[in-house]
Amino acid sequence: MNILPSPRIELLQRMPIFGAINEPALQFLLEQAREIGVQAGDFFFRENDLASSMFVLESGRAVVIKGWQGHDTELHRLSAGDCFGEMALMDLRPRSASVCATEDCRAIELTASDLLRLFERDAEQFALIQMNIGREVCRRLRATDERLFRATMGAHPSGLETLFLED
């Protein structure tokens, strides 16, 4: 009998960060992870907060906000199936932006400790996730570089809404 994967595993399998990760590894991560709820108007985290986790948005909507000289600028809108905060798992630095729920949200929180436990269990799957996170961050950096170059050359940069979308 062929058992279908759970909706949560299917959600993760559709994300670039979890591409090529096998079902047992994803199930192990989900068993370690924490499910959190954030009400509309509340923050998942704020810019400059200490960081040690990433989030996978299961339901609801949120917005990424960056502060500059006393003003907040919306960088990106998030919806179910998006992930955010993954830079924290790579650079262990404070948050570079804030994420605020615009609707009631439910999310999966994966910590650096969760990934460490995966490393101890299956180093190959851990390495694939780290490589995928690196690729996603590089893809976003490449898109940002292109917008910065165009803006420097006097061209109006394309919308920031494309920052997290596939090329």
C-alpha cells in the first residue's frame, strides 16, 4: 500500500529550500519543529532581533519590513508556502528586517538546533538543505544586484515583489 505524504511534507517539498530532501528527513524535521500562531498586526520577529530560526508560512499573510531613518518600507509580501528568516540559519546574525502578520498566520519554525539534530541523524540531507539555502540566498542576492545596477544606471528598478520569486 502506497501512503501519501502529509500536507505539511508536501508543502515543504514544493519549496526550493527543501528540494530533493527525502520524506523521512522532512518528517524528522517536522517532529522537531514548533508550530506557531501569530495574530494579524503582531510580529514574527523584528529587525535586529537575535536570530536562530526560519519560518515556513502554512496559512495567512505577512509582510517583510525594513526600517530606514525612522521610516518603514515594505520589501515583500508573504503568503502560504513562503519561507523567511533562513539567513539566520546561515550567518547567525541579527534579523535584517521585520516580518509582521497582516492576517492571522500559522507557521512552522525550524531552529538551528533542529537542523543540528538532522545533521547528527543524516548528514547528507542536512548538507542538501544547507546547499539549497545557500542557492536561495544567492538567487535573491543576484536579483538585488541587478536591481541595484539598474537603479545606479538610472533605470527604474523592477518591483521588489520579484525578490523572492523564481527566475
